[in-house]
Amino acid sequence: CTASNAPTVQNKTRLRFSGLKKYFTHEFVSEEIGFAKTDPRFFDVCFKTLSPIEKEETVMIGDSLTADVAGAVNYGIKTFWFNRGELGKTVPAGVTEVKKLVDIEKFL
């Protein structure tokens, strides 16, 4: 699944042109859901749609500490921060920092 705060059209365009769309069964877009990813209600909608999948069976991978990581951590989802080279950022407790997406596999 994808979870995005980008406008719906932008999100769908990115997935289509990246060639990654085929790997996702669900696209959760805050504009369509009505809540940003930082709002627990965003994840409530996601998990209602994905039922019976539980948050304990899920991981969030994001490159924004504020838009991706904070909401997932507050909701109780295991979270990976994909650090694209930001220096001096404090990684929140319970978040795993990775610098290459392939590194996530060793944690799963």
C-alpha cells in the first residue's frame, strides 16, 4: 500500500510514471480520505479498508519525519525513516533509520 499527503492527481501520476503502481493493491491519499497522515483518523480509514490486517503486521516507510514518521509512530506502527542524507536530525524513539531502502529487509 501507499500512503500519501500529495494531491490525488500528483500521487497517481508519480506511481504510474515510476513503474511502481503494479506493486501496490491500495493507494491511501489524504485528500481522498479527508485527513492528513499525521491524523490518527487517516490510519483508522486505512486499517478499516485493510481489515483483518492489524497495525502490528504493518510497517510505514517514509522520508519525512513530520509527514510520514510522526503519524505512524503516534498510531503505533513500526516505522522506518528513509534518511536521504539529512544531517543533524534526531531520530524519534522507536524509529529505525535507514539510508538505503534495501536495508529495511534485514529488519523484517
